[in-house]
Amino acid sequence: MSVLETIDVIVVGTGNAASCAALAASEAGAAVLMVDAASEDDRGGNTSYAGGQMRVAFEGVDDLTKVIADLTDEEIRNTDFGTYTASDFFEDMARVTQYRCHSELVEYVIGQSLDTLVWLRGKGVRFEAAFGRQASKVNGRMTFWGGLPCIVWGGGAGLIDALHARAAKEGIRTLYDTPAVGLLRDASRITGVSVLHKGELKEIRAKAVVLACGGFEANAEMRTRYLGPNWDLAKVRGTRFNTGAGLRMALDAGARSYGHWSCAHSSCWELNAPEYGDPVVKGAYQKHSYPFGVMVNADGNRFVDEGADFQTLTYARFGREVLAQPGLFAWQVFDQRAIPLLRETYRIRQLTKVQAPTLEELSHRMEGVNPAGFMKTMEDFNRAAPDDDAPYVASIKDGLATRGLTLPKSNWARPVDRGPFEAYAVTAGITFTFGGVKITTAAEVEDDGGTPIPGLFTAGEMVGGLFYHNYPSGTGLTCGAVLGRTAGRSAASFVHGL
Ligand SMILES: Cc1cc2nc3c(=O)[nH]c(=O)nc-3n(C[C@H](O)[C@H](O)[C@H](O)COP(=O)(O)OP(=O)(O)OC[C@H]3O[C@@H](n4cnc5c(N)ncnc54)[C@H](O)[C@@H]3O)c2cc1C
């Protein structure tokens, strides 16, 4: 195999984790090269599809002004940004992962979250306050909730543009259309990667390797093998290039498999969306306003507690619930109390939507749904829901719950009885997989015995041990940035130590 390049640090991938690793390694004095299986047009992996929300621990607005440059005095005066302490963040991670997440790694990520967002800002990433998404009026004042006031300007694509502009400025080159296919090693350490470049197998020799090339969400065979039946039929919300190649390479090199391999982040996604993410529509296929309505399956039955928790803490497991229903689809049903409050993603053209003046008529328009089953569900639900006129407020768990239903709706329960009605068809969209490899808090990849494999680092979706069962929104980019930056620093320091 001929040698294509020789470099200090090779970074596999060009998404958030990879870009942060490349910039941090370069900052620490290493010569860095990035490779991506994708073309330049498709660079940035899932990060390019992301909404750009980044969960961060902060003590108050003074911390946020270190990240968000454009907050005006008036906004600061008229807004309650609240706090989201490190222990709030940890409690959310622990609770949604059913207390399984790796506490040392999670504490490390949370402890570094604010500093890393400030570092990103220093690299040219612009943040804004997520007023439109994460704040609502409470007692006349805009009030943030849920630890998500920071969003990248331009979303994930804006993040990638900013990081790549900075990388280019720092002389970091990228080879596109160049998938990594294996790790090179000698007796003592990892010595580079083999890649396919212009149809030929080549070596890129490096003193350290950072794998940041995603999970296996875009690989139908691996989805079925690890997640189970019907996952081959899920829609992929993002890039087609995250096929598990990095995980396979790491495992082949002796990395310890770690985390929740039989689970993934997946959410309610437009039924007729394309097989992979659409670079124009992006996240607008997602349908996350279900707390203000009900979801029914082909039998016309509800199958989840739509108001179990804040949407940011339930959406990542509801795709799985939809996939478990007959026909792998569901309809989300809303009445006039909810329709004006539906998110902008319910206003795009690429929708499977029906409308009707009455529930009876709606029941015949929702394709695949048993009308009698649906009518029985709605009668039972509407009887059990408190007839309260309080408006829906996403930022407050209002405690208005159904009474007497076997499957309750625990918050935001109101009768769905004010026509005309709307219903939206959804299936499961997979975002990323939870299984990965075990790393130290220095992003070194561990072998089965717990010893770091010399010269091998990883970050982003490839890291195991962060997410089990579920995921708090905005955490993927934060984990990727913190551990990507750490991986880059550790790789550079490893190179300097050789
Ligand atoms: C629609 C959508 C919305 C989202 N919104 C948010 C959000 O608002 N906030 C949030 O925190 N998270 C969000 N996420 C999740 C977030 O995007 C991911 O957690 C994060 O981007 C993963 O970053 P990464 O660097 O690990 O992987 P990616 O960004 O996916 O990068 C992986 C890279 O590896 C490359 N690659 C794959 N295989 C190879 C190979 N063999 N050789 C070379 N290169 C390879 C890919 O082409 C890609 O460049 C969203 C995801 C989606 C799909």
C-alpha cells in the first residue's frame, strides 16, 4: 500500500467532534489532516443537519454573555435566563438515562461545557439566545427553561461553516471522498489509517489518530443487528455516511465496546420523508409538538404518555415507540387549542397532514387508522382530561393530567374537542446510535483491560457510556465539542511525548 500523506494527527470525520479535535490539536502545535468519506458538499456529517442547540451549565446571565455576544441590555433586563447548574445538568442526564450514564465522563463534559462554548466563540462560532425555541412568556416576562438558552447562529451548518473557516485559516487540510477503512499499527501504537482515495487503497501515516466519524445509524444492516427488527425500516434523520466504519475499526484494534448498543436516539419524523436526511429540509421533518395533543396508532389507540415530561426530555425515545406500533406509524392529533401553538416544522410543504371539522370525519381521513378504535380512544381521553382553559405553556409542567386512564397523559392534558382538527402522520427517524467505545476523560480509547490504546483517541457519536434509553436535547453537540477538543489536545500531547 503506498503512502498518501504523513502527518502528526489524522482526524477522521469533518463534523463537530472532528472539527473541534482538529482545531485543538492544531492549537497545541500539531500538524493536522482531516479526511471525510463524504464530498465537500456533504461535509460536516450529522452536525450539518443539527438545529444547533447546545446544552450548557451556567450560573446566570453573566455566564451566558461570555458565550452569546449579541445580547442587548434590554434583552438582559426583560428576560429571565434563570440558571442551569452543573448539578441540574447532571440530574437531567442521570434521570433520562435511568442512572446508567458514566458519571465520571458526564461530570467531565458538564464541567467543561461553558468553557468549551466560550472556546468555540473564540474560534469564530456565533451563538444567539434561543428566544423562539426555549423561552416563553411567564407572568409577562420571557423565561428560559431546560438548560438550552444557547443556539448556534445558522444551526449545525453554521457551526460547521465557522469551524471549517477557522481550520482553513490555520492551514488544516481536508481530503474529501476519502473514507477511512482501517487503522494501521505497529507493535507499540496506532500509526495511522488506511483510506480509499481515488479508488485506491492508501496509507496515511500519523503519530496519533482521532476517530470522530459517527455511529452506525445510516447502516441498515447494523441497525437491525444491534437495535432489532424493523430498525432497517427507520428513516435516517441526517447523513448517509455514518455507517459504523469508525466503530468497526476501533473494535478491530482492540477497543472496548461500551454503552447502550441496542438503543438509539430516534424521534417522530414525517412519514414520507426520504430515506436519509434532506440537506434543504433538514430537521423540519421532526414533529415535536405532541405534548399539546395525542398520538394514536393504526388501531386508533394511544401508546405513550405524551405529557410525561418536557418534550426536550421525551422526544429522543418516542421514535422507538412509534417504530414498535403496527405498520410503524402514528398520527399526531391536535385541536384548535393547540394548532396555533404548533412549531414551525408543522408549517412546511413536505407533510402528511389531514384536516376535518369533526373528530368523526378526521377518523376516516387518517390513512391506516381504525376509525372506531380512534373514536373510542378520543371519547375516553376527552372524558378523562380536565376541562381546563389554561393555555398550553411548554416551559411549565402544568400537572394537568388525565384521570382514570390506564395510560395517562401526565401534563398538558386538555380535551381534544375544538374543531377543526388537524392530524400529522409520523414514523421513526433515527438520529444517532448510543453504542460506542470506552474512553477516558482524556478521550483516549481504552482496550478491554481498561488500558489506553497508544495513539488512538475518539469523540462524538462514537463515544459509549453517555446515553442509555434516552437523551436530553442539545447534549450531542456539547459532548462532541468538549470531547472533540479534549481528543485533539490529548492527541497533540501524545505526539509531543513521542
Ligand atoms: C436533524 C438533526 C437535528 C439535530 N439537532 C441537534 C441539536 O440541535 N443539538 C444537538 O446537540 N444535537 C443535535 N443533533 C445531534 C448532533 O447532530 C450529533 O450528536 C452530532 O452532530 C454528532 O457529531 P459527530 O461529530 O460525532 O458526528 P457527525 O457530525 O455525524 O460527523 C461524522 C463525520 O464522519 C464522517 N465519516 C463517517 N464514516 C467515515 C469514514 N469511514 N471515513 C471518513 N469519514 C467518515 C462523516 O461523513 C461525517 O463527516 C441533531 C441531529 C440531527 C440528525
